[in-house]
Amino acid sequence: MQDVIIPYEAGTFLVSVAKYVDNLLTHHYNLEPYYNVDTPEDFIGHLIIGLAPHTSVGIVGRVVGFTNAQACFATPYWHSAKRRDCDGDGDSIILLMDVLLNFSKKFLPSIIGGLMDAPLLIQPLILPREVQRQAHHMDVASCYPLEFYEVTLRNESPSSIAKSMDIIKNRLGKKEQFTGFHFTHETDAITVKQSRSSYSTLVTLNEKLDRQIELAEKIHAVNPDEVVKSVLRTHLLPDIIGNTKAFTSQRFRCKSCGAKFRRVPMRGNCLNCGGELQPSVTRGSVEKYLQLGLRLSNKYDVGEYLRSRFVLAAEELATLFEPEAHQTDMVDYVSNSHSIGEEFEEHTAVEPISVNMELLMEDSIQGEEKKHTLRKEKVKEVYQATLF
Ligand SMILES: [Zn+2]
């Protein structure tokens, strides 16, 4: 029930981990080495902990073999007990002795999310009744009853024949929940030649998305416009909006001591230690999907509403970020006022400072208008660049 076939590549890596654990046992704890392994094959029969991404309960498993695929093969019970469909994130396995020796809550970061991806609890045995319901829907019959085919012709809900099908749900609490699992079709291979999902080999989101759309274009049953629409609506747009909000309400963090400030203090560095401050949200994280969103919303028929939302986002970001990448500081004003101040010295006995201030303000208003026009032009540029 908890037997697992692990990737061979993971096995080679675990050999190094096991050697480290053995060193720790002998040199640090003055105990006998535990693993004594030289090759991945030596792990057969050893216990591991399976931990799904972003969870904190590990499930004990036993290594029974290896695969060239980048996947762990186990019963749906085992995967389901980890409480997560990995949906694209990396699953993980850890040697049991490594967890027992080297895990401590004291090593975990105190930030939000610091408790995730760490085995805070270990579940030694799987309780079929307590795993997620997807595993309860697994059918374990050797053939389907005639009734099943009749119901499919009437397009009825699958739940209408749940009682007549041999599914795990109907075996819960009985001895059969652990044994006598059948299948309807024989196969001599459960892996394909492709051992790694392209989700993990493609590097950037642009590439991943392009490939996904390419696939959607090839499958007749899939409408690529709808795929793009859904990606834009559920991923790119919320990302841009969320990060824009985060950027404008962000805090600043000290690189040295980690102190956080609601805004940059007047003296420009950390009030605790004088360290350099850095923004907690970067411009890059706000803008990273903008060009992609604009490109896709123009290339595919996603509707005027959705397309406009990206154009509006582009306009808003262009007002938020200076395209010139030059921030006005006091020195700019001083150098501008220099010539004005000289003029006044020639003419008048009026206190130069107060007059200067007025002129400076006027000057800065003109400067603002100029910047505004520049921004507008930049928006136009960005928009046109993506249209053609
Ligand atoms: Zn500091």
C-alpha cells in the first residue's frame, strides 16, 4: 500500500545524501552507519518520506524499484495521503533517517510560508478512509457491468451507478480496502519514451505558454482563443493587478538586519543599523507579464473587454514608472535655479531665496507637465509596438 517506485535519477542523488547521513551518525553521534549504500539499487526496501509541495505532513513510503520517468509511482492512496495534487509543482521524497536526524522546527524560517515544504508531522500508516476523495473514486473492477454501458448511453451522472461499480468508496472499512485491486486492460509499460514533462524542461513562462497554445491549436476539440482567454483572465491579469497593488503599498527592507519600514526614512538607509534598504516588490515583478498579455490579447480573439484591460494596465504602469529611469532630486532644482538666481542679483535687493522658491515651483510645474506628455507618448509607443 505504501510501496513506491522512485526516479533512478533521484536514487543517485539519495546515495550522496545517505553517505552524508552515515558520516553524521559515525562522526557526530558516535553511532554505527545506517545506510551503507553505494548504488541506488541498495535503497530497495528502505523507507522514505513523501511530501507534496506546500504541505507539511509527510507520508512514509518504501522504495521497491526505479523508473527513468521523472515521477514517483505509488498507489493513489499514497499520493492522496500527501493531500495535494501536485498540478505541475515538484513532488518530493526524503530519506527517513535524514528527516529524523536533521529536521527541527528551529531550522525553519519565521516568514509566512516557512512552515510549508517541511515534514512537521509524519504519518506512518495510510488510513484509506482519511485520504482525499479522488482516491475513493478509483475503480478496481476487472470488468464493468452491463449497466455501466447502458447508463453512459443515457448520459446520466456517474454518481447514479456508483453503488454498482467496484470503487474504493464501496470497500472502505472492509478488508478489501487493501487487497484484490483489479484492472481492465493489460499493459507492459506504464511509462512513455518522454521521461520528463516539458513543464520542467522549458525555462520561461513565455515558452511554456507558447507550447500550451501550440497544443491547443492542434487539438480540434480545443478552442485556442478560449485557452488564451482563460490564461489571461485567471493568471496574467490578476498577477499584474496584484503586483501593481503590492508595489504601490510595499514596504522597504534592510539588506543587513531585515528591519522593515513603511517608507524609506529621510536619511535613506536603515534606522537600526544604517544598512542599505531595498524594495520588497520590484518593478520587474509588476511588469513581467505585461508585454506577454498585450501580445496574446492582440493575437487572439479574447474580446474587446479583456483586451482593453491589458491596454489600461499598460497605461497605468506607464504612469507609475518613469520611462526615462531618472528620478528628480534636489540637485536638479539647484542647478536649474542657478541662472535664475544670478538674474535676480543683477536687478534687485529682494531677498533672493523667497523669489527663487516661487520660480522654482513654476519651473517644477512645467517640468511635471512635460513629464506627463512624455508618459503619454511612452504609452502610445508601448501600445503601438504591441499592435504591430
Ligand atoms: Zn538594518
